Amino acid sequence: MPEPPGELPARGYRNGQIASWLYKKGAREWSEMTDLPRRLREELEREWRISEFALVQAFPSSDGSVKYLFTLHDGSRTEAVYLPYADRKTVCISSQVGCPAGCVFCATGRMGFGRNLTGPEILDQVLAVAHHQGLAPREIRNVVLMGMGEPLLNYQNVAWAVRRMLNKNALAMSPRRLTLSTVGIPRGIRRLAEEGPGVKLALSLHAPDDETRRRIIPTAHRYAIAEIMDAVRAYFDQTKRRVTIEYTMLRGVNDHDWQARELATLLRGLVAHVNLIPFNPWEGAPVTGSGKKRIRRFAALLEEAGLPVTVRWSRGVDVGAACGQLALKEG
């Protein structure tokens, strides 16, 4: 995929024409760019590819969301999810093939790690979803890096894609509408704070204590909660962006009253919003989800402590597109 204006394989105002076709009109073939000279289109066709995907498969859910399964040119596969809402259109995209984090409640973690996605492969998920949904690329105004992979372990390529999403000559997104979710890589969080464009940060915490967290997240053996939270607070101090705390509710594991109170203590003084995520089942999962009554009790305890809380009821469960379910299954 070509770069935005100034980096495209053409000169002068042709760059702007190409960028307009790619990022405003959503062209997926060079032949569509009818205001370019035929010779230039033929040159671009020979030397550059627009799509990073050899095959795109769509699996619509009964709730209106759509799971996309992308086959890359080397045969690897990854996924994205289209999530339409009344006031916005969101795409959840991946940063890796599989995931090295290995969270026990996540089907992607069970797959293991394949490889990092390139910057163009990350960006093209947004463009491909827009195309297949019949939308212009700039109609997608919300992007969440919450699909397959740990974005901060693929920092350079994620940063490449993010810069182009924000570029006024490309997708022209607002940093407030782009969210990066991490399991908690302190050095990556600090780097994002120092170098990044002020995108929103979501921390997949899932437990307020190190003992529980180590049971369900293997990377927790390397990074203690205190170290992660120091980095998160540094991120907030630098960006002034409210942090989202993601917390998957697991029956008998992290859903006790004392853990809600400990979570409230841990987040004291931080401008944060807690998303409680009901566990989405998948075949072979070693854990089960908390019941609705327990989730509501946990939420109530956090609210009593003064924390804003949302229970994020999942979409796309019937096609394996919900949080924690992405595992390259067809439908």
C-alpha cells in the first residue's frame, strides 16, 4: 500500500489525487483512478499493490456487527470486526497474527503468536472493512486496536498505521477516536506517552492483585501491577487522556467483593473509566464467566467507591467476533 502524500510513488499534485482515491473514495484498484494518466496507472499496477489481502471473508452477526477474516499474501490470517452504532461506525482491528500474551480467557491467546502485522496490513483493515461495508473510508471515525495481538509489542508498525489514520491527507481521524488496548507493557506505555499523538489508552487489567493476574495473564509474571500503573499514571500526566480499564469477569477468579474494593483502591486518583466485560465463551476455555447478578454487584461496589463503570455487553458472539473470541474461525 502506498504512503500518504509526500511519500507516494508519484510527484506533485498526483500525490493528492492518489491519496484522495485511496482515503476519501476508497479505491481498491488502480484502474479506478480515472483522472490519472494511463501510463502512471500501469506503472502503479506493476510496482505497487493497494490491497494487503489475498482474500477477504465477511461473517455477519445477527446483531449487525460483521467479523472479517483476512488472508494475507503470505498465507497468514488475521481478523477485524465492524461495529455499527446509531451515532458512529467503529472498526476493531488487529496488530498481530495471533497473540504472544497468552491470556487464559482469550481464544486468540490460545492460538499463540504468528507474526507482527506490517503497518500497511494494520491500516488496510480499516480500508477493506469500509469498502466491503459500502462506506467511504472517512465514514469510519472510530478505530480500536483491540483485535488480535498486543499492539505495544509491534510498536513501530502500529505507530506507522496510527500516523496515517490521523494524517489530514489520509483518514483524518481524531486521536480522541482512536483507542489502543494493551495488556500492560510499561516501556511501551511510556513510549506512547512521550512519542504518541495522544490516542486513548485502554489497559487490559483483569485483576487488581498480582497473584490473581499471574494466574490468568502469563505476561504478569514479568510486569507487576505497580509497575504497570506507574506507567499508566505517567501516560495520563503526559496526555491528560482518561484511561479505560478493561476487566473480563471470570467466575470465582476475579469477581469477588474484595477484588472490587481493591480495584477501587488501585485506581484512586487516576482519571479512569472501568469497562466490565462479560466472558465470551469459546471451545476449550479453561474458565467460565461471572453471572449477571455477580457482574452487577461488582459494578455497584465500584460505583460506590466513586468510579465510573460500564458493563460492556458483547456483540458478534454468534460468529466468534466478540471480545476474546477471535480465533480465525469461519463463521
